[in-house]
Amino acid sequence: MIAAVLAAAMALTACGGSGSSSGSASGSSSDAGSSSGSAQASSEKKYEGQTLHLYNWGEYIGEDTISDFTKLTGAKIQMDNFDSNEQMYIKVANGDAFDIITPSDYMIERLIQEDLLQPIDKSKLNCLDSLSEGVKNLPYDPDNTYSVPYLWGEVGIVYDKNKVDVADLEKEGYGIFLDEKYKGDIYLYDSERDSFMMALKYLGYSMNTKDEKELNEAYEFLLQCVQTMEPEIVTDEIIDNMAQGRKALGLIYSGDAVYVMAENENMAFFMPESGTNIWTDAMCIPKNAENPELAHEFINFALSYDAAYDISSYVGYTSPNKQVADELASGEFDGIDAYTPRVGNANDEVYVYDGESRKIIAELWSKVKVAASNA
């Protein structure tokens, strides 16, 4: 189902990596459990007549996930979509009731800090043993007390093998975005977190730094890029544009790169040794969830082999179910290394939430974009 990845990948600007990744239109919702699906549910099914309220990124679910859940449990799913973690946060913080939400790592940490999530009842789960080691016990939620991974990925550089010398990437890493050989032929991603990650990693700093001097050095890197390299600052447009070979390289989420590489054999994916953002979007149960029992049922279902395969195959991001991820990597996505997140690089990090540094980065990124418009 690789042809379906475009619609999914275009919806993922806040993932991680996420990212990552944006949802469909703000506030859109669908009565996902149709009357026909309910009719198929037999009267003895435990959750017959109940509704799961799911708040998810747009186009971030398998083609058959919703209907299969209804057939299995008798429950309907009403799914609302969000464009960003921040949009999702506002609704949850304001008391809107959802049974399952799928925020990214740093936002999960914020929700935990503000006591907006309830602990996962692991006695009700049978899916945890299926998880890859790379998504367990991450810093934002040690022991997975409040979250269970849904999809994960990374941020890297997509490039045209006919235009970019891989030796340049290996030597320069993210510094290639300052290499005038590629002037006018690059994309920057319109994400303050990911752009500053790139700059900070190039400079040898943690992407979670709170040091204003280091943040300002990253700002100067990005300022130099927009003033000298004539980049095009984009979001989802990078997917189609790189699939069509319109520029030489750009910063991209791994799931988007999966689509680009599947569509154009001249495209490849590169991960600088200086490190990147390894992100996770996870299933959480808000404190005010109306049906936590059904929420746990959905978590088990979403990580079951068939459902996890359906989700990951359609969306293009990596399944946390190890068996599914391994089979897709060697099957449908064989030869597309963007599908499998890198593990074992000490320079790779997971985002943590810090309100003060986030404000500084947002202000500096606004200045970068102003400079780009005036260049």
C-alpha cells in the first residue's frame, strides 16, 4: 500500500518526527464506526453500542483499522484530528474529553507534568512484549507509565543521488546546508524544533540545550543559511517536490522519505553522525477519559500484528511492533532504509519538554523566517 503513504506522510509535520507531522483540517471528525460496522457486531460483543473517542493526527491510521476494531469489539470510533501537538494540548488542557490521544514524546512529558494523563493499567494489556526495545522506557515516560508507543521515526536528509555527492554528506553532515555548491537547491523544513535540532547537532550541542549562547549560535547557523543559500522553506510540499526531483536535498521526516524513495529510485536518505531527533508518537489516556476500559482495548488492538501492520504499511512510519517492523523492512519497504530508525548512535536524542527554551527557539525561528523573506 505504498501509494497510500503520500496522503499519510503529508499529514505528519509535527512528529516527531513526527513529525515530523501535521494532521488533517483542524477539528475534523468522522463517525468512523459506521452503522454497517455496528450491524456486523454481534450482540454478545463486550463493547456493543459503546464509542471510543480518538484524537489523532490526520491520515495516521490504517485503511481497515477502524472498521476492524468495530467488527472485533462492537464499539464505534469517533476520530477527531489535530494538526500539531500544541493544538492537541489546548483541547486536552481545556477539558475536552477523549479516550485516546496520540501526542509526541515531548508533549507527553508536558501532559504528565501537568497531571493531565492517567496511568496505563498494564494488567489490561497483552501487547507490551511485542514492542521493539528502541521504544521502551524513553526519557519522557520511564517504564511507559502513561504511554504506549503508536509509531516512531527520525529526522534526516533526503537527497537526489544524481545531484548530491554522498561524500559531501559524510564530510559535512548538516553543514551541507551551508555548502554553496547546493545554493538555491535545498529545502528547509518549517519547524522550529527540527531546524534548531539540525543547527545544534551540526555545532555539536544537545538539541535539548537550555544554554542561550548555544541557541544563539544555532540561530546564526540558520541565519547564514537563509541569507546565503536561497533555501525554500516548506512543510508538506517537500514530499511531492523531492519525489519529482525538484531540488537536490532537504530536511525530512523518515516516513515522508519512505514515500519519496518509493516514488523515485534516485532519492536516498542520510543520517548525519552528529545525531538527530528520534521521536515517538504514543497512545495516552487523558485523565478525564470517559471510557478507559475501551481505551485499553484499543491499545491492545492497535499493537496486534494485523492492526499494527495495517497502520504502519499505510502511513509509512515505523511500527513499534517489532515483528511488524521487521517484516515491513524486509518486505514492502525493502531497500528503503528510511523506514527503520537508527539505533546505537550516542548522538541521537529524544526531545524533552522545556517551556523556556521553547519560547526562545520560537522567537529566534521567527527572526530566521523574516530574514529569509528579506534575503
